[in-house]
Amino acid sequence: MTEADQLNWTEETRAAYEESAGHVQFTREGAAGVITLTRPKALNALSLFMAMRISDALADWADDDDVKIVVIRAEPGARAFCAGGDIRALMSPYGQDPYWARMFFQREYAMNIRIRRFPKPYIALLDGVVMGGGCGLSVHGSHRLVGEKVMMAMPETAIGLFADVGASAFLPQKGLALGMYLAFTGARLDQADVLYAGFGTHAVSAEAFDDILSALAAAEYEGDAHAVVDAVLAPFIVETQASGLAERRALIDRTFDRGAPEAILEALESEDDPWAQDTAAHLRKMSPSSVKVTFRALREAAGESFEDIMRVDYRIATRRLEHPDFPEGVRAVIIDKTNAPVWSPARLEDVSDEAVDLHFAPLDEELRLPVL
């Protein structure tokens, strides 16, 4: 049964699904199954229907002995690998239907689990914009090759959402304080920062992407396929510049290693450092409820299985769909582009523990895990 067989279709959503066939391509090149994102005008924003198609391809390739690896990339010349989930679609008439809004997160998160648990090397070629859902498409895979023009971020608190797509599993891998900083602020990371934070595995030149794909496709996969991939990639690795994130690490740890978001703000504002002051001002612009929910999600994810993390993400996403900050953030930042959302409540101090707790409470219909 394919992903498409499981949904309650309308005429409008069926048309959108058919259109999505032009947004992602699936090809075979030698030993490689290749996923190419082909929606450049939308910066390869990931739609529900693209996620469904990718999940189906991964399910097929996992069982195909002739497919030794999977490579995911944007089509050559694109400005973005993937700028995130297709949030605009959630504001469409069908996207505002609670069923289809939930399906967006259901199918995206199931796809994230497929990537995380994929039994073969999964290699993402990353350059240009990689945000939100684009991180979910790539960081959970075994190999993340980062080009020199990459710009990676998790900016969800700016639109009243939260750091989702399993970010609670990958943002804190170099320390919880660093993960909090990246999740709260949506800080934009360059090639060196992406490698430092652990989101990328190899620094390469984006001009070499075609050659890398050709070499991977032509390799002989006998024995450990991951070791074969590592050997193929070795000649393509390049040096990076110093990481600005690493240079600020001590200050980040000092200010973000706190027991509450309010304490983080207080620590930043008490620092006699322009970066800390700017970061505090920036943090105050984020959705207070998003920040508080993200804070708890990151703290509670430690030691949890990836599937349990994704179950919590789905609970939170479902509740954020019902929260006024999400449509307000999308309106102000993505649609009207005023960048001046009116949050409810407007201050961290006014977000109650009960309001945060609600986001983590069980749902009547929990996340349905994919059959792997």
C-alpha cells in the first residue's frame, strides 16, 4: 500500500498530489537511487505530497538489492536544497482543514523516521538554503555533504511553530546549551558551523556534486556499504574556515545553560557583550510560547528513542496548529512579510506551565509510525 492509498482525498487535494510529481524526481544511476528536488521557484519547499512520494521511494529502495545507496539533492543551479516545509500550503483552503493540516505533519514525520532508520547509506548533497524541513530531509541520514554556500537554520520559533522534524534529536548533539541557542534563535550556520554543530559529515565543493554522485553510483558495494561510501568521498573532502559558532561557544554555554528561557534572557542581558545583547533582542522577537515549548522538548528528549521524539513532535505540532501564534507568525513573516507578529501571550513570563503542558499531552490519534 502506498502513502497515497491511505488518505481521504478531495478533488482539490488529488490535483495537488498530481502536481507534486513535478516537484521531486526519482531516478536510478548505477547503484544509487537518486532523489532530486525540482521545485526551485519555491526553494524546494517540502509539501505533504512530496513527503509521501519520498517515503514511497525509500520503502521500495530499502527492499531493492540493486539499490545500494540513496542520494538526495536539489537540481543543479538551485538556490536551495530545501527551505523547509511548505507552510504556505497550510494556509490554502485544503491546508486549513484540520485533517489535511495534521496529515502534513503526520507524513513528514513518518518520512523523517524512514530516513533515520534507512538501512543503507543515505547521502544528502547540501548547498544553498537548508531550513526546517530541509534539515529533516538531510540531517537524519548517514552522510551529509556540505557545500561552501550552505546556509542552515531551524527558524520555526519566528513563525510560532517549534523546532520540529526531530530537531530535539540533532540540535543538542554538541551540547544542550548550543542546541537551545540554535532552536530559539534560528541562527544561520555556514559550512564551518554546520560541520562544527555535527549537522554535516563532510565539507566538499558544491561544484563537485555531479562528480561525487557519479563516483558513488559507479562504486562496487561489497561488504560494508557505509565504508565504501566513506572511501569514495575521501578525495572530495575540503578544508573549511574557522567556525564562528565555535568561537562563540563559551559565551553560548554560559548564557544558554539555564533552567528556563527567562533565565537565558536574563543571562544574555547581563553580559557586557554586543553579541549577547543582540541575541537577547532577537530572542524577544520570537513567539514566547514557541520558545517555552521548544525548551521543554529539548530538555526531555535526552535518552528518548527517535520514534518517541517524533511522537512528541507530532503532539506539539497538532497543538501549534490550534494556537493563535502559528497563523499569526505565518501571516506576518511568510505572507505579508511585515516581520511584526503580535504574539499571544506577548512575553515569556506570561506563558503558563499549563499552556506548555497541553502541547505534550497524548492525542486521540497519535503519530502513526511507518512500517520499516
